[in-house]
Amino acid sequence: MTDVSNSFFADGPVVLPSGGPLYLQLKRWIEDAIHSGAINPGDALPSERDLATKVDVSRVTVRKAVLQLVKDGVLVQRHGSGTFVAPQTQRVEQSLSQLTSFTEDMARRGMAVRAEWLDRGLYLPSPEETVILGLSSGEQVARISRLRLTGDTPLAIERASLSSRILPDPAGIGDSLYKHLDKSGNRPIRAIQRIRAANLADEDAHLLQVPAGSAGLNIERTSYLASGRVIEFTRSIYRGDTYDFVAELRIGD
């Protein structure tokens, strides 16, 4: 435990936020200390016994509060070492008013990004893909799945579907799908995007390096050419603790 957290937990009597069960009051007290900077990423918490004595609650109460904070990604537990404040992840903002690729969006912010391929190939389309992409009988669908990262921090999982006539060789894509489509004159010019909150399932949470059940954003995007034809159908999952979507709103006529 660093001197900062030692000093904080050694200070005077603890006054927990009022309202709700004791473990939730303790949870909010620890969260408030982190948000205010009284304890910082990497700082260690006192032992379960010491914290229970300090706050004058039972060890069961401490355990429930800590486990909830670990589940929320606020704390991390290291076997044999203790419980620590989790590293803070830099948040990324994306405008909802422009249609850009992930690579272009991050480049504008001066952020180095990379992708880890999870899958890319040609497949028989699902009924949903057939309808949305307007595929003809016997036509295949190109699917590409990527884990998007900045540094070593995963931000999102992207799973895109396109007609195999538009993307006959998915393995030929470089660092940007839109840049690749631009070469053949098939870059989309508009899109409809739907965003909804979700709790991350085990597999996606593992890829995004967060606990299962963590908050996430499910995003479906249908992109169109100037002709009105659907060119791309993408389903993405973003970490809720790293991504903010921002829209400018204007008063209507």
C-alpha cells in the first residue's frame, strides 16, 4: 500500500454515505475516495480485517463491498498480494454526427490504434444478413471480426458483414475497412446506427479484459452507398468504461 492510501485510511473516523445496506454505503465511500483522488490507481486497500475495524463494520460487509467493486472493475484482486485500485482507462469520445472508420477516428485524436483479427472469411449468409445486405440466392457473405485496441487496452469488438461481391478477399484488408472499400469506390456515405446498453457475456468480456457482466454498448450500424444500396452491416461491442458517444443537438424549427 502506498503512502497516499496509508495516509487516507489512517485518517480520522469514517462517516459512510447514508442510505441503503451497509455494504453499499462502504462501496460508495471507497468509490468517492477514488474519484476525489484521495486514493489512486495502484494503491492497495487495507486487509479485510483492518478495513472492517477502521469502518466499524463486519468483515462480511467489507467482503460484499469489495467483491462488488471488483465486479465493477473499480478494484482488482491479486492472489497473494491483496486488493488494489484498478488502473484508470483513458476514455475515448466519438462523434455521432460523422461517418468515419475506427482508424480514422482515433488518428484524429493522435491515438495509436491497432487491430487483432478474430476472423475473416467467406461464409453462407444468415437469414438476417441475406435480408439486410440484399444478397441473391447462392451469394456468400464476407465476415470480418476484429478486436480494436489502443496501446494494450482493448476498446471494442467489431463484427462486420458485406457481400462477397463487394469484398471477395477479406484477407486483403489492411488497417482500415473503409480505406479498402474506398479503393473500389464502395465506401459508404451514410449510415443508421443503433446503440443500446448491455452486460458483456463471458466471451466478449474476456476479449475486452473486463469482468463478465460489465457494462457495455451494443452498436448496430447499417451503412449505405450513394445509390441507397446497403454496403455493410456491423455489430460492435464497446467497453462501457472507455467509450463515450457525443452528439451535438440543435433546436428544431
